[in-house]
Amino acid sequence: MQLKIWHKGLILISVPLMFELAFVVSLKSMLQQAERETAALAQSKAVVAYTSELGLVLFNSGYLLITWKEVHSGRLVQQYEQLIAKVPVLCTQLTELTRDNPRQRMHMLRILDAAKKISQLTANFSRPSDSPMLRLMNLKAYHDQAELAYRTLMEESAALDKEEELIQIGSTDAERRVKTQLNQLIAAGIAFNILLSVMLAIFYSKSITTRLGVLIENARRLAVGDSLKKPVRGNDEIAMLDRVFHDMAEQLRQTAMRKQEFVSMITHDLRTPLTSMNTVLSTLTEGADERHDDADQRRLGIVQRSVNSLIKLVNDLLDIDRLESGFLPLDIEQTNVRDCLDRAVESIRYYAEQHDVKLDISIVDAELDADPKRLEQVLINLLSNAIKFSPKGKTVSLESNSDGSYLTVSIKDEGRGIPSAFLNQVFDRFSQVETQDAFIRGGSGLGLAICKALVELHHGTIGVDSIEGQGSRFWFKIPLRQEPAVQTKQTQ
């Protein structure tokens, strides 16, 4: 049976709670046992104490009786009466104490019978020297009865004391045993409860965190375009979330495929007629001086520039789509930096002359592993961007240098600069500092995004430094050597 998260949470709480209840019940049972042992020990001690006191009272009363026989003192009679008055009270207390204990009750009946016998023998105790008690005390039968009663009292008291002593020793051992068991139970209960709670927490947290880790890994893979891990098992909320995540990833994949197919279809359908239009316009422009006046030539120039802009937009859309889809291969080969930069500068020189912008070039002579066509594309995009935003008469500087491991190229203009709030967005797709730039200066807003993607394909970095009103400096840095495994992967 598959448990949901709230079921697991309920188990995590209820199992230790049930153990705690069982522990409390066991603890209460042992406490009650300890209380019973303590009560039995206290009752035994009380029986022994009252029995000893009763024996002491009767023996003292007998001693007073024997002493009175010799001296006939009234003070002795008074003391005797005070002592003998305690006997009924002690008998009553002993009867109550031993009422529920048959063993003690048996001894107590004999002790109480002996005490009653002794009390009856001394009931006629009085002061006159010629009293019947005095005459009775001289009889041998009286002495025999008194001796028998006292002997019975002593024997039963001694037997009771011995039994109670053994019981008290056993009760003390039992009480000690119960206390030891209580301490062990408390220690074991605390340790087991902690261990149980920790084990349950580890088990359930591991089952949750492990699958959450799969979700996190799937999210990372989705972000970089890798295939997702297999769906996690279970029927709880995490498993349901993972299934939804896989469904979403599949929908995103299908959407990306449809978008790629759509872009490919549209760009193909656009590029064919645009190329034909550009060919016709080029043919018309070649003989425009003879067949058309200046106004027609300007119109032809505008149309041709517009067609060229559309062709560049279509090419940029294709490139950015291939870059995002990972379908743009790099043809890595050993490339001379000077030759590559010279070709890019020559390609852009006419564009600079049209904008009346000077080029200041400083090129390092080095060799690197790169795709020369894509590297030229990056340089042309950055140079054309710098020229486009430079005022007439200003200079665009291109500088390159190498530290033996990396090639660093920087392109600096003297244009309006980029606001600091916009620096983090400048390499985003369709990004324009001002909305009217696309209409006034042209461009699709894809050039810098393509530059960033191509530089990163060469395992390099690209950035911009700019102060508003003082121009901008775009730079990129790529390693001179590419790993063979990287080259193979890029080619594939």
C-alpha cells in the first residue's frame, strides 16, 4: 500500500505516541506495585510496633502486680491502671491492621486471646492487703495460668515478629527491585523512544528527500535541456508532482519541436522569395544610373536595404533557434587570429565608411582553436553594433591580446553608452536600450544574444563595460586551445 505524505507524518507522530502511552501504563503499573509493597511494609512495621507495645504494656503490668504484692503501694496501682487501660486500644488497632491478612490474623487472635486472659487474671487487682487478688496470687493455679498466658503472648509475638522481619526484608528487597526496574524502565523507555523517533524520522525524511532530490535534478536537467530521470515510485504527493513535472517537460519538448519546425518553415519560406527579390534588386541597381533618375535610385536603395535587413533577420532567427536547440555545430580548427580579425574588419569597413566612423585596429598575432566563420560572425556583430551607435566622425577601436592561454578581444565605441540598469539585459534576445532603436538604427535585437551563445560554445565569456554618455566597451575571452572531446561533441 502506497502511503501519502500526511499518512507518513501521522505514523511518525502516532507510533512514538503509542509507545509513550504503553510506557506510561507500564510505569503506572510498576508505581502501583511499589506503592503496594510500601504499604505492606508500613503495615508490617505497624503490626510489629503495636504487638511489641502490647507485650510491653502487659509485661509492665505484670511487673507492677508482682511489686505491689510485696510493697502494697497505691502509686503502683495507679500506674497499673494507666497501663492496663491501653490494652483495649492496642487490641482494637491490631484487629483493624490484621483484618485483611489471614496469616497475621491467625497470630493476632492468639496474642489477643493471651492479652485478654492476662487482663482477666488481673481484673480484681486492688490495694487492700487482705484482698481476694492477693490470696489468688498465692495460689499455684493462678501462677500456672498467668505463666501460660505470658508464654503464649511471648511465643506468638516472637513468631509474628520473625515472620514480619522476613516479610520486611523481602519487602525491602522487592521495593529495591521495583525501584531498580523503574529506573531501568525509564532509561530504556527514553532511549528506545529517542531511537524509534530518530529511525522513523531518518526513514521518512530519506524517502522524502531522496525523491525531492530527483525532482531538483529533473528541474536542473530541464533547464539545460538534458533528458529527465525516470519517474519516482509511489502514490503520494511527491510522486504526483513528479508525474506532473514529466508531463510538463514532455509538453515543453513538443512545444519546442513545434516552434523549431515553425521557425524553420517560416524562415525557409521567407528566405527563398527574399533571396529572389535581392537578386532582382541587385540587377536593377546595376543599371539604375542609365534607366532611372535619382529619386528612383533612392527608392531602389531603400528597398534593397530593407530586403537585406529582412534576410539578416531571417538568418539571425535561424541561428538563435539552432543555438537554443543545440543544433548549431562548430567546425573547430586551428585559426590565425590576425587573419580572422582582418577578414571581419574588411567585411565591416564599408559599413563604417557609410556611417563616417573611423576604425582603430590593434591585432595580436596568435593561433587558436576555433570555428573561424562563427568567430568572424561575433566580431562583425560587435563591430557593426559599435559603428551603428557611434556619432559621425568618432572612432571605434578593436584591440586583441593573448596571455598564452586565452585570447581577449575588446571593441570600444564613443557612443551614448548603456544605462547601468540595462547592462544585465543587453545580451537578452530582442533587447534594445530604447524602443525606437529598431526603427531608427535597424537591427532585430538578436545580434548580441547570438554573440553570447557563440562565445559560450567556444567555452569563453563575454561582457560589457559602459558609462552612460561616455561610450561602451564590449569584450570576449576564449581559450586558445579546445579539448579534443569538446571539439568532437561540438561537431556532433
